[in-house]
Amino acid sequence: GENVEQHPSTLSVQEGDSAVIKCTYSDSASNYFPWYKQELGKRPQLIIDIRSNVGEKKDQRIAVTLNKTAKHFSLHITETQPEDSAVYFCAARPINTGTASKLTFGTGTRLQVTL
Amino acid sequence: ETGVTQTPRHLVMGMTNKKSLKCEQHLGHNAMYWYKQSAKKPLELMFVYNFKEQTENNSVPSRFSPECPNSSHLFLHLHTLQPEDSALYLCASSQWAEGDFLYEQYFGPGTRLTVT
């Protein structure tokens, strides 16, 4: 089955700096890679996703890049703000597995944006 | 609260108790999921239901028993749990993915379960 590794487990940046979180996956059949943000005491929420036919996707201060050859994808947050502080989870999903909505998650990265 | 709701939000139970977690989605979705979230571990998918039919059971111990009476409601029945089962249990819903198209999963707030 799919295995997703996520690094770093914790990340502290100063407000205004950029943050990068990296994930690797094992199943070359995976073709959908969402990122979820979970604020303290709240539910995970989708912030951005990318499919394998695209190398990069941006949404305001958030961007995700995908390298299918190396089987890794990254989340980039620019001009970080205190409200970006949360735990971020990457995930991967293989296509045509018979369980079309099954996601395998990484272990999470706790991002702390300091003033 | 709209979207996906879960009750109770907190639950403390002994190892010999029987309890149930409830999830309800108000989004018109047809797929529902149970996840377990433990400290320093990834979100673990436990069960998947599509149109009330269970399509995935990720080798979950039989002391966890899911029930999906309709596409809006999902239960997780618990009995003779172990202390290591203490975790946040999250419910999620989505439209069922068709082929190459995947719909976003919406999570509930979770039930914080403590087994004593």
C-alpha cells in the first residue's frame, strides 16, 4: 500500500518569512495530493490540492509543487502570518484502486509563526 | 453547526463499557469515513462507506463496529476498548469519487475518546 512521509515534524518561522513542508510517497500510481490544515482544537480543512498532470499550483500565498519522477511534493507558504500557525497534513491517493476516495496521510507538520 | 457534526465531542469510557459515536453530514454527500487521529501518528483511515455500503475496512479490530443506516448518518460502536484506543476520532464525508475525479473530504470536529 501507499506510504507517505512528511518532514519536518515541527517548523518555526518568523512572520513574513516563507515555510516549506515536504512529503514523499511510495506508490507511483498515486495521482492526487491534497494538503489539509488543522488549527488547534479544530477539524482538518483542505487548503490546496494538486493532480499528477500538473507540476505546480498556486492559490494566493500558498503553492504546491509535485515531482512525479522523484515521488515528492511540497507545500510552500509565503509571507507567513500568525494565523498560518497550525498542523499541516499532506496526503496521497492512488487512482483505480477500487476504493476511489481512500487517502493516505503523512504524520503532520506543526507550523508556528512567531511575531 | 452545519456541515459535518459529531457527538459526543468528548467521551471517557472504561474498558468494559459499550458506547457509540455519531456522525451526521448535512452536505448531501454519499460517502462517509471514520479516521483515527493519535498524537504523532498520521490520520488513519478506519472505514469507508459509499451509498451506505462499506467499501473499506483498514484491518480495524472488531472492538470497533461501524454502522451506516443512510448516507447522512454514520456510527462507530465501541466495546471492550483498550487504553491505546484513546484518540481523536474524526468523521468525514464527500461525494464518491468517479474514476479520475476526486471530491474534497469534509471533516467533522471529532470525538476525543479516553479509555481508562
